[in-house]
Amino acid sequence: MTDLKTTPLNAAHRALGARMVGFGGYDMPVQYEGVLAEHRWTREHAGLFDVSHMGQARITGADAVSWFERFVPGDYQILKAGKQKYSLLLNDDGGIMDDLMAGKPDHAGLYVVVNAGNKEEDFAYLQSRLEGDVTLTRLEDRALLAIQGPEAAGVMAAHEPVLAEMGFMECARLMLFGADCFISRSGYTGEDGYEISVPADQAERIWNTLLEDARVKPIGLGARDSLRLEAGLPLYGHDIDPTTSPVEGALTFALSKSRRERADFPGADRILKELADRPARVRIGLHVKEGAPAREGAEIADADGTVVGKVTSGGPSPTLGRNIAMGYVPPHLSELGTELKVIVRGKPAAATVVAMPFVAQRYYRKPKA
Amino acid sequence: MKFTKDHEWVKLDGDVATVGITKHAADQLGDVVFVETPEVGKTVGKGDSFAVVESVKAASDVYAPVAGEVVEANEALSGAPETVNADAEGEGWFAKIKVSDASQLDGLMDRAAYDALLATL
């Protein structure tokens, strides 16, 4: 039993009556009033999440961007200031060490957010490979909040009108709530919303200020998981891991065209071969049409009952009112509409391959000028 | 009504025990989204996993508080699993078990003892 770390909002969660659990080494709120109510509130209004357990860092120096590109398959050279991009930290075999966001909120290099459970390994891996004038500075004096849902933009615009003008995946460094913040229009729910990095000593004040708005309720990790599942977004350590390639993980959008042409990212040989041919397996979405929810670890069988893969996450979709899952199958069984079985506690249940996201994403795309 | 340390309840009527999970257990689980009740006719041993209750997050086994034959399952839970949250110790019952030996219930807690256990959690 290891001691759990706490975020700067730990006392605030307890004051709200949250049920706390260990996640990624941190004592985190899994729910406040209940997972279903919190899930629905986020889809209809605005949910406020503490995601301070995630790893924040800045990578600076004249060569910061070209250096960072050695470890990821995204083109960050062409990324404009004020934009961020999802990417993957790849090992030498083309497996996914982590998924991350990296952006250019200002002209001082990259701002990066990685998963809580991987942050020590990620940052140690990168630190040990620093060269020239590149520096990696962890932002351990910062908390990270996410506000997500159709009313998130209205809530934030009441504090800073310019935030309504940001487009999806834009980012900035701004004074917000009287504090020095990094903000991006992004998230992990499929809804419009923002992620806001705030100084740790201001976090509770800003959290409480946001909760004063009647449109905003606190949301725990339970609903965060069901929301991201509906949005078709993979959870690291479950849906993707160091053995998974970006092609297998159905994350080929993270392989920038220029980087494919240059074949200059870790594991490029394997990944480009999988793109040209087919990977051994691929991540798919399933609608489980009968019986119990299929959870992580449930076997997936073909129509003949032969086991062909496994569910990596799954559960009830509160928005759709049916059971959904993600898992891996061979590519020839990945076509939409393919009829498969999931085996839950020994019982096969009918499941159909369906498109992800399961619930339409509602990101805010700026009108083209 | 008698209680187990695993937060199941039992109510004996003649030789038929109605069993379910306690309000405390239902509150801890949160929103119940699926209940797998046992098949009628199945023989269960005391402490066997005989049903499964699922919240949004996870599936949990429910252990038989008494041994016997399942004579009825609460089919209403398949269409309305939320009944377990609304009325865990009433309409949210899981199954009825015909017990061969009513003395099995002797070791279980009464309400006062169960409440005392909850106070220590």
C-alpha cells in the first residue's frame, strides 16, 4: 500500500462530499452526487473536473520543437502559435508509451500534458534524452481543471469574453481569474469545453468561483470515464499500451502526413508497414445488444464462437441507454456492421461493430474566415 | 431481517428466504445499471457468488447468505435495475431461496448489530 498523493483541490473535494479513490497514484474524487447524474449534467450543462493529477511540463529552447518531434509522430514544426495537437509518445518498436497534448500557447516553446500514471516515466525518458539548449521543466506548482459541456463556453465567457472566440484545439497563456493560466479549448468528454492550468495556490479559489455559476457542477472520474467512452476516446493503460501501435489503436490521425513521408519517428518501419498492409488487430467500437455490460477483459468471439479479441473498456452508455464497448479484433472483422459476440461471465451476447464516437462530438469549430 | 458482513440481507418466511443487498451496499455501488439474478432451480451454497450487480463503473458479485434452492428470481430488476437503489431492502430483492435448515440464519446479524458494523466503516 503506497501513500496516495493529493491535488491542490483535495480539501475542496472532501468538502463537497466526494467519494475518493486512488487513481494514477492520487487520491481523486470518483463521484459527488452519482456517476449517472454527473454524466448527464456534463452532456446538458457544464461539468467541472479536477485533472491536476496529470503531468504538465514546458519544453523550451531554440531546438525544442524539432527535439520533441523525435519522440512523437506529429508535425509540430508547422503547428502555429496558439494551437495544440494530440500526439503519442512512441517507443522504438512503434508502441504507444503515452498519449498526450502538446501546444504552443505562447512563443516560449511547447506546453505538454501527459497522463498521471505515466508522467514519472515519460518525463524521466525525455529528461534523459535532452540535448543542446532544450530544457524540460515540470509544472508541479500548477493544478489542472477541465470544464466541459454545452454551457462551458458561456460560463467561461462570463469571466473572459475572448474565450468564446477560441476554436477547438486552440490554446493560450492568459490572465484569468487574476491568475497566470494556460488554457486550451479541448477535453476528454466529446463536449465543447476547456482545460485550464492554474497556479496551485489559486486552484481552490478558481474552482469555487466556477462552481458559483449555477450551470456548473463538480464531476468525478467515474463520469469522466463514461463520457470519454461514449466519445470513443481511448484510456491509456486500458485501450492503448506499450504494445499497441497507432495503427492498431485507430489513432492514425496522429500520424502527420509530413512525418509519414519522412518516416522519421520511432517505430516508423512497423507503423508504415501496418498502414500499407494491415495491422494484426485494430481497435473497434461495439454495440452490445443483449445481456450485461461487457467490461475490460471480456473476450470477443466471431459468429462461429472462435475467440478473436478482447474488450479493453466498456459499460453502459447513459446517453444512448445501451451497452457499448471498445476492443481489438483482426482487421477482417472490423468492418462496420460485422456481427460478433462478447463473452460475459461465460455467456455469449450479440454485439455489432459500430462507428466511434458512439455519441457525436460537439467540439467548437470556428467559422472559416 | 438478518444481515451479513458482506452487506446482504435475508428475510425468512416459513422455509423461504428472500435475499438482497443492503441499502448501504446499494449506496456504495451508486447507480445500479444491471442485475444478473440466479436461475430458478439452481442450488446455491452459503457464501457462493449467486448474482451480479453492476454500476456504471463495475460489476460486483453478490454472495448467497444462506444455502438452498432458488425458487424465484426478481425478474423486475432486468427492466428496472434502479429499483435496487430506490428500495434495496424491499422491492429491490434479488431472489427467494428455499432453505433446508433455518438454523443457517443463526450466525447472521440483527439490525442493531449490522448498524453497529456500519458505524465502524
